[in-house]
Amino acid sequence: MNEQKFLSSLTTLAVGGPARKFIVASTEAEIIAAVREADDAGEPLLIIGGGSNLIVSDEGFAGTVLQIASQGYSTESQDSCGGASVVVQAGHNWDDFVHQTVLHAWSGLEALSGIPGSAGATPVQNVGAYGCEVAQTIASVRTWDRENNAVRTFTNSELKFGYRESLLKAATVNGSPRYVVLTVEFQLLLGRMSAPVKYAELARRLGVEPGQRANSLELRRTVLALRASKGMVLDPADRDTFSTGSFFTNPIVTAETAATLPEDAPSWPAGELVKLSAAWLIEHAGFTKGYGLAGEVQPGTPTASLSTKHTLAITNRGGARAEDVLAVAREVRDGVVRQFGITLVPEPVLVGCSL
């Protein structure tokens, strides 16, 4: 299917210029055929699912944009010892899949409720929230290897998962992956109780101690409420949700660097290194919620700003261009460097643009 599309209509941030060619693929065969056609023609290729982690330049994309729209999931096996082995199509809406796992009493993904985007994107970024990462439950990922023109399946250990990292992400350049995700297999425990609750704020809301379990449906509802309070659940009526979610990852630094921060700066062990809070650094560098709304970045009416609910999100207030969003990001990044000497790294994929 071919039609002219602006990337602004395909991304949650609602920015991005036109695609030279746009294709929607709803089956595995269609996905592979579209990828092979672009590769055989030497055409640049951009893969898009839900568009929730993508910023495309205002000039657009001078190649083929392939939207993966494959749907559905299937249970490969289910027993009390091994749990449920569930395979989900790459284009399936992620939050719908999480909801279905809760309804089926498959435990392990409930803390990842409300994250926008498609299931196939989750292993690429090793999506995580509230103390949970998809790496903890992924058994394997089935892909199309563009270099070898063959289907290739990766086991969990082969995917080299890290904090917002994976082998799949490392092999992706400007949104164009070597390995195009076709399906993801999750191994989930059976039961209506959640995985152990690791995130302190979530545990408090649920009335449990960290490390204890809660009812999965209640946990899902609580996570959705928490995310909504931070503008992290898509809502067409709320401009704070027109974003890529968290724009910057939490920096991981040496213990020596962490020691230069004030004593009240949040930090967590990360192997031999230390993970810091990007939100804390942003706020203590002088950037408040809604930064940009008073014209600090661009004179006159702002089109992009930090969320009024959460300093980690950069939002499209209406009519923003990609460059408007990046201008806010640069101000924040440079301000944190000036204050703390730490460079924040963007989490979304930047296509045709940069900080």
C-alpha cells in the first residue's frame, strides 16, 4: 500500500516531514517483501511501529518508510512448571498486549503498562519502567536479517541486553535496523499476582513492601494512574502527552563522578558504576516543569516545552517542528553540563537530525 505520509502523523511527538515512499505491512510476508524491495533498490529504509520513540527531521525521510502493522499473539505452551510461552507479532500495540497478559493471568509485564508503541520495538530499546525491563521476560526474538536475507532468531542471551540497549539497537543506524523484528516470544509465570514490586513509589501506592507482590490488575491500574499523572499515557486532549516519553536516559557514571553531586542526588548501583536520575539533574540545573512556555528558548508563542507534569518529557504544544523540540533539548542538555559536568543522552531515535 503506497500513499504520501508526513511522519508527523505517525509519531506521538507529531513532528517530522514527508516520507518519499510509505508502505504499511500487515503480515510477516509483507514485511519481508517490503524490506527486500527497498534493499534491492538501494533505497534508504526507516522502520516505524507506534512512532513513540522517534524524532524525524522537518525535511522528512528521502526513502521508504515501512510501518509494521502485524497483529495478534499466540500461546506456544502453558503449564504450571514452565509458565506461559507467548509469541506476539511485532506490530501489535504494546499496552494492549500487556493488558491481555494480565487478563490471562500471565505474570511479568504488568509494570510495563501504558507504554506507547508496538511490541516489536520493546526488545530493541529494552523498554523498562517501574523496576521492570522486557529483558527479564523475553525468551527470543525472531527477525529478518537484511545482510544475510534470511530469518534469524535470537535467544535472550544473544540479544546482549543492557540499560536501554540491545544487540538489535546497536545494529540500527538512524532508524534503519539490520535486524527487522518479526515476532517476540515472552516467557511469563502463571498467576494473578505480579512480579515482585521493585519500584519504591509503586510499592507505596500499592501498600506493599518493596520485593512483595500485588494483584496484577491492581498493579496495572496503579501504573496507568502514575503514568497519566506524569503525562506518560497518550491522550489527544492533553498536549503534555505529545512527546516521546522520557527524552533523556538516566546517566550511568563512575563513582567518582557521582561523588561530585550533592548528597541528596538520587543514585543507584549499576554494577561497578552508578546510575543517576536525569530528572533530578534537569530540575537542579534550573529547568522547571513547563520550561519553554514563557519563551525561554524561542521568543513569542512557544511550540515546544518541557512537560508541565514531568521534566523528562519534551512536548509539542501545537505546531512544533522537530527543530523546536531539539532546541529545548539542547538548552536542557547544555544546562546540565554547565551545572554538573554530565552530558545527558537522548533516548528517542533521531532521524535526519541531531542534538
